[in-house]
Amino acid sequence: MTTSRVPRPSPDGTRDDATNARLEQENAQLRHAVNSHATVDQAIGVLTAVHRLASAAGFEVLREVSQHTNIKLHTVAEAVIAWALGQPLPEPVGRELDAALGRRSRRQDAPQGEAG
């Protein structure tokens, strides 16, 4: 027996209003997630190009900035992209981006066993 979270349409092919509303909300959430992911990927590309970071390191830098500023990751990514296009970085993002890049640089320069 197969069960589904989505109620089956009525015999005439229509769904009730609650089902339509839920599906529209899920669709909007998925569109937002896809757009946020693309924005983060673009910001990683900026960091990769400007600071010669691997993409995984670029993501970690964005994540650290997000956590230390309490600004959502996609919002930090938007600020980095805007910066690449000539706009100034918001003060907390710029400060934490410099700090995160500095921490990463110190870890890379540390002898093996001392990184961390």
C-alpha cells in the first residue's frame, strides 16, 4: 500500500484550497532555496578569484562571517557579490570577512600539527 502526504485530486482533477496553498508555499520555499544556493555559489566564486581560495574554503569563510555577524548566509553572499560589483561591504561583513581570511591565512602558514 502506498501512502502520500499529498491528497489525491478529486475525480474532476481539482484540489482543495488548503492543498493548493500548501503546494504553492512549498514551491516558493524551493524557489528561494535554489536562488539562495546560486547566490552563495557566486559569492564563493568571488572569494575563489579574489583571494585564491578553494571553493570549500570560500564556503567556510562565508559561513564564519555569517555566524560571527548573525547575518544569514545568503545575505552575506549578496553583500560579497555587490562588493565585487563595486559597492562597499557593510561594516560588520567587511570586518568579519577580513578576520576570517586572516584566520585562514594563519592556519595555512602554521607548521603541520599547529594549525587550528
